[in-house]
Amino acid sequence: MKTYSFPPRMMKRDVACYYLQLSAAEFEREISEGRIPHPVTLGRQPHWSKAELDAYMDRLTGLNDDDWRANSPLYANGR
């Protein structure tokens, strides 16, 4: 596998597995269980978006707090 100084924006399966530090079997299991997004076809091959993988991982780890109340003046002060 080619080594990058940065992760590419769109990744083939082997690079996406490496990026998430998952085996191919673990990667497929995470997709089937809905924790990793399905790929898009780019150049006739499946690719995963780095931004989408990051967003999924942020939700899994709690880094993306999508609580709408956080931006509401009514609720923001009570948190």
C-alpha cells in the first residue's frame, strides 16, 4: 500500500481500513451494522469520503454533539 503524508479525500477500501485501523472483515461488519457509511462509486470503484468517515467516527466517540439545544438561547444557558 502506498503511504501518504495525509489521508486522501476519497479512499479505496484498503486505505479506508488503514485510516480507521480496521481489518477488512471488521470494516465490512461496521458497514453492515451502520457505523460506517456505504461507499460511493468513483472511477468504477467503491470509495469512502474522509469527511464522512470522520463525521461517523465523531458521532461514535461523542465528539459531535448534535444537540440542537446548544445553539438555542432558551436552552444554551442551562447546559
